[in-house]
Amino acid sequence: MSNIICGIVVVMSMQMSQLAFASGNGIVVFQSDFGLSDQAVSAMHGVALGVDKNLKVEDLTHDIPAYNIWEGAYRLDAVADFWPANTVFVSVVDPGVGSDRKSVVLKTKTNHYFVTPDNGTLTLVAKRLGISEVREIDEKVNRLKGSEASHTFHGRDVYAYTGARLAASAINFEQVGPKLAPEVLSIPFEAARIDANSLIGGIPILDPAYGNVWTNIPMSLLLSLTKSKDYASLYTQQFLVTVTRGDKFVLSETISFERSFAGVKEGQPLLYVNSLENLALALNQANFAAAFDIQAGGEWRIEIVPK
């Protein structure tokens, strides 16, 4: 009987040890500004599967405009919590590759991991999902063997390798490297809020296919401001929309809130709720951003006032 009890204790101890060691859930999601015209993304996939061929390797996007850290930050934030807890994201938008910028892994309070240079890419996920812990990647341990002479492809040699090891539970989070202060480099941006009788927010991204202008203002703020029970009651209501970039006025127009693009005539503007349930601007079957010379980024500000 004692031998059976000892055996049970050993098995339980082994299971508990394995559970403590595990970090990732077997999923790694890649994002970069590399594009798909060369071998870079395939190389990162290969490194990940070289760590563990059973990993589920997915892509968020590789069409981030070159060096556009802000867009990288937005794309991560837009999809992160659609993925299961313990998913590992590897984001490589790294104009400072080879410099003294830190390579880190952020663990959010939702138990998602983000492997990336600490250059502003973590601005939005850190703010919205919360920082549980940040660790600096120890490249003496977590670097693809044989890549030591290369200093311009950390996406393959450091980030893909470390992310895959974490996702596969070949290492746990503590083995990434030394613990850092619970903070990351952040890019300033206009946060969504109610100010008196106005909605204030930023323009984090454009819809690249159609030129729609997406804001970071959630529909819930519009309902609060107008004291409406649902947004259907607001259809056709007019709003004064003002867009600025720094101290420069770019747009000041009265625009109606609509259910969909068909609510206005072709070429006419509308305010609507996008797929993330944030407010957005569009021209029916035309490009709003191009028509009004609007871009996206932390320096852009939008104000929406009911009329």
C-alpha cells in the first residue's frame, strides 16, 4: 500500500512540476512589417517549427507599413483577446534592430504573451490588458544557435525563437530572462473620453481596403453621452465631427450617424459603428481618408458633438 501511495505522490509531483513549467498553449502568432515578397516570414515559421513541429503557427499580418510601430501596436491590440489565454504573439516592427533597445516579453493580466522590441509596440495592449510582468530576453540563452554573427534579423534569431520556445513550453516565462520594472515604452495618443458635451478620441488606424477612418471611441461612450438605450435610436442623428492633427484643423463637417453605408447616397459621408464596436467615418463607396487627407497615428485627434 505504501508503494502505491508513493507512486501516486511521485506522479502528482511530476504533473505539478510540468504544470508549473508550462507557459504557452502551443499557439504562436506572428506580425511584422516584412511583407511576403521574400523569405523572411517563412524563415520565422521554420524557426518556430524547428523548436516544436507540433506548434500551431499563425499570422496576424505582415503588411504593417515599414517602420510603423504605431500600426503594429494597434493591430496587436485589435486581435489579442480574440485568442485564448497563454497565446504567444511575436511582433517585429523594429527600425532600431541592432541598437540598444530592449528585447522583451510582456505578460498581460489576461495571460497573453507579447515578444517584441520595447519600442512602443506594446503601448495599447499594456494599457488595455494590463501589465502582469515584463522580462528582458536573455540572448545568451534564448537565441537561435549559429545566428550570433547576425545583428539585423532579430525577428528570426531572437523573437521567433524565444516566442516558439515559450509557446511550446520548452522554457517557462521566468526563463525568458531577467525581470524588469512593470512598464513599457509608450507612444502618446489621444485617449477616448467624454468631455462636457463632446466625445474626444484618436484615429489609431485606417481601413486600408476602403479608406474608412476608424476611431478609438467605443459605442458605449456615445450611448452615455446621448443618454440613449441603444444606437438604433440614434440613426440619422447629426453630429459635428472635427479632426485635427496637432494644432492643424483637417476636417469640420456635420455628418449623420447611420446603421450602414447604404444609409446615405453614394459618395456621401456617414458616422457608423465598425466591427470592433468603435465609431468610424466613411464615404459610401468612396475613400474618406483620401478625400479629406486624413491619416492615422497618435498625433491625430477627433471630436464628435451631437447637434
